[in-house]
Amino acid sequence: MITEDRRLSPYSGYTRAHWAAAADRMLLALRPYASPDHARIDLPGPASAYGPDSDSLEAFSRSFLLAAIRLRGEAGADPHGLADWYAAGLRAGTDPTAPTAWPRPDRLDQAKVEACSIALGLHLTRPWLWDRLDEATRQRTVDWLATVVGQPYPPINWVWFQIVVETFLRSVGGPWSAQDIESGLAVHESLYRADGWYSDGPERSYDHYVGWALHVYPLLWADQAGDGCPDDLRQLWRSRLSAYVDDALRLVGADGAPLMQGRSLSYRFAAAAPLWVAAMTGATEAPPGQLRRAASGMLRYFHGHGAPDRRGLLTLGWHHEWPAMAQSYSGPGSPYWAAKGMLGLALPADHPVWTATEEPLPVERADLLVAAPTPGWLIAGTRCDGVVRVVNHGTDHSVPGDERADSPLYARLGYSTATMPPLTGETVGDPSDNSVTLVDAGGRRGHRNGFVALDCRVVDGVGQAVSRAATRWVDTADDTGPDHGSGRAGPVRRGPVVTMASVVRGAIEVRLARLDSTDGIDDGTVLEFSGWPVADAVAPSARTGVDPPTCVVAGAAVTSRLVGLAGFTHALVRRERSTSPLGDHVAVPVLRTATPPTVGQVHVAAVLLTGVPTDTAGPLPAVTVTAGPDGDTVAVRWPDGHTSTLLLPAAPR
């Protein structure tokens, strides 16, 4: 056990030695699961949709990347024999006659992904591994990697897997295609939106892939390609990463937790990857001590919650093993893309990111409130509890007009560093938390996926965001297709158009909704607001009140409040079991109308998430709504007397 260093790292206690020990433990823990020739690493756990051969390759390639990072940062010093161990696996895995031969990238799509980690690892360790391999192994490796040349890749972050592989092949005299690289770079450019934000595809897919893929690979490739990367392109990518890092640092809680939003969350501290690349390239004005504080906070957060587990393995899950949160492409080896979050170990011990004293995160300095208009997020953090919240009016892993159901990890109105949406069971087809939804007579809740984002900004210290949705009920029972993050599809029954908005200050969100049509409304339909989900090992406590309608749910770490300010009459608690990786018991506060909502009426609630486990409510803002020709003017008078206004725009003609 390495002693914490609270002088150099006053916030996390972690130093480079802690990171190195963590990486070595992760690597050595895999060896009992390897084949005698090291080509396969067969980890326990449910297989992915691609099957055990793919999963085994994943475990090899992603852990090899981590081994390469260790070797690079130690200038080849190798007390654990990593280079020889992985060289043996490379020798057997690329031999088509070996019983443990790897599936080829031209025959298995997932192998296209894993080929990138192998090529990048070989680039990072070239003097200590590639240059020492026998000629036959080098040629077989080239032959295996070369099957990517000319292959189609989906127009998402995957294009980088082809670019990196073919650039390595070029550097060792293997086959490559300039057209593949040029087209891949063009796809990457098409994914850029604004303010440092990429979207992983044509949909509004804003998530951790922006950081750990679409910012990380370009600048790693720039180093790999050398003069083959134009300097103006390198500088462009650096400036984009700099802008993104500003937001990425704001999205880390004081306890080190990353934002719990988006797919592939089992990669865990891979969220630190863009921070390390910023340190490597100088592509940020953030001080190196703050970059390390954020990254070390993430690693310590997961260590403190049991990941890796007692065997030293990273399992499918968030804290502990929880396979239900995996996407269909996730297998037992998938979590080892957490290796990206250890890229800092490729830097030597005397690099400023390791020698600088830790500096506080944005949420540790003061309360924060910023708008990120590209993903449509209001980012609000409170120093008193260290919780960072995102109020979401711009992200849904869809495009405007999409009629699929809401994706739990993308389309909710709120995400945070302390809560996670329920991910299994009925919630997949019926949004159960942080939603504005119409509930029909049968109890089915509607969806807002495919909404139109209208506004996202901060005015006079108050955040405001607006969106409008053509809501619908979606029967997703028969959609058993692969899960890549989007909502489920099925027969659609149209609901009303709803304009919804959020006004945010501190820990308080004033949430508003107005019906702009009567589609799908009948005598049994009611309007529902749901608040932040609280998950715990035991059932969270809850209480409800009548005047005003109030629901408070409290767990060991957080309290979720929902208070009706206009239009609601009923408060209740929704309870679930085994739907969250944060705890077996889940409780969500809910407000409902007693009767069907009417067109033009504005419904208002105060929505709060705090890290203080108490059900004592502080003063809430007062809200008045005034109708006008351009829409409804909403005036919010905060408890300290500050007043802010928002225009809820008129219904479309």
C-alpha cells in the first residue's frame, strides 16, 4: 500500500506512484485468465453480441495499450516483463494456424476497433517491442493489421481506428491507403459542432466519447504521423481540446465522480483521457495540478467504490459488477478501455503534470453555472456538497423529429455526478426520472426524444434553457435489437406538443412545461414531472406533502426534492428494485396533475438535488407567469430577492 502524499496532492492524495501501482495491479490480475501463449485473455462474465473470441481479443488489445503506456513512461524499464509477455501473445494471435489466432478485422467488425489499440501500443513501444520482434512475427502482424485497408467504417469515432492502424502500417513499410486516411479525417471534421464539442455521429450524441475518442485520437495520431499531420490541423485540434477541457473539468464532482451520462460507462476513468492528452500537448490553459487533481479524483473515486474488484479485475458495471448496464457490444474485456484514462503514465515522472501541486476543481473553488449550448446543457455545481448537475435541453442521441423512445442515458432532463437514471426494466420504455411526460389512462408515460432545442444560456447569473417536443407514446416491447445508446423503437401513438424550460440557480431548477396542442389527450391523461433518482443499498426514506404538493426522497448521500409551484395537486414516490448500478433500491419523487392538462396552462415545479441528506427544505423561489403575444413571460424571484425572467415562446402556428 503506497502512502498518500497530501503535500503534493492535497485533494486526492494520489501521485504517479499510485497510478503506476494501479496499472500494474490491473495488468498482472489478467494473467491467470490468459492462454499459455498469452494470445487469449478469457475473463469471467457474460459475452458480448460479438462472442467470446472477440471478447478475448478485447481484453488482450486494451490491456496491451495499458502495458504500452507503462513502458513508454518508463522509457522501456520493465520489471514485470510486459514487453515479452505481450510479444508472445502477438506472436500467437497473428498466426492463422494457431488455435488461439485472433479474428481478423476484415471478418469481424469489433476486431477493427481492437486493431487500433494494438497498432497504437506498438507505436508507443516501438524501441522495446516492435524492433525486437522476429521478422516472421512482424510480417504476420502487418498482414493481420493490413486487413483494415479499404474496409468500410461507420462515420463515427471508428474512423480513427482505421487511421491509426494504417499510419502505423505506413511507418513499418506495410500497405496503407491515403484515401482511407483522408476520408477518415473528413468524417472526423464533419463530427465537429462548436465550442470544443464533437458529436459521435450525425445524431445529438454528446457523451464521454467526445473526450476519450474524438479529442484523444487526433492528437495521439498527430504525434504518430509526425510530419504527415499538417501543423495547422494540429493547432486546430489543440484549440478545440482546450475549449473542451474547460467544460470537462466542470463536469467532475468534488468526490472525483465523472458525469453519469452516455453509453459505455463501464470504461469508468477513461473519462480522464482528454485531460492527460491536454497535459501531453499543452492544449489547455488549465494548470497541470488541476488536470492531475481531476484525473486522480476519478481514479480514487472508483478505487473507493470497489473498481477494480478484489481480484484486480475491471468488470462490467460502474462501482461494482453490474452487467445489466452494458451495451450489446460490451463484453468482459470492454472495461479495459479504462486504459485510456491512464495515458498520463506515458509521461515521465518529471513532467509538470506529475510534479505540480494539485489545484482544486472548478466545483471546489466556488459554485459554478455555465451554459454549454452545443450539447444544450446548463452545468451547475455547488461547492457545499461538491455535486455537479447538468440540466439537458439539447442531447438525446437522436435528431429532431426522431420518434423513438427516450434513451435513459441521453434524453433525461437531468444528469449528475451523484445520480444515475434507472437503466433496466420498465424505465427503458417509460421514462421514470427527470422527465416531463404525459401519462395515459393505462399508466404509460410519453417520450420527448427528437425534440427541438430552442435556447441554452446564462443571463445575469441564472441559467435558462428551452426545448419543444412533439411527444408520443411508444410501445417498445418488440424492440430487442442491439443497444448502441439510442432509444427503443416501436408503434407510435402521437401526443401533444409540449414546450418545456428550465431556470437554474445554485442547486435549484425551476422546471416549466406548457401544452401547445391536444393530440392524444383524453379524460384519463395527466401531466407528470419526475425528479432526481436516489439509489441506495436500502430503501431511501421519503415523505410527501399536500400544500404545496411536495415529495422528498433521501438516501445516504443525496436528497432529491420536487415541489409543485403551479398546476400540480398530487405528490408521490415511485420505487423500483434492481434498476440502478448505484444501489438495489431506487426512489424517484413525482408530481402529477389531478385532471388532464389544458392547452396554454404553464405548470411549474422546483427540482432540487443536494448532497446533504436531510429532508428539511429551504426557501424556494416564487414564480409568476404572464401571457403575451410572443409567449409566456416567466418571472422567478429567488429567495435572496434576485429576479430573473424567461420567455416561454409561443406555440408554433
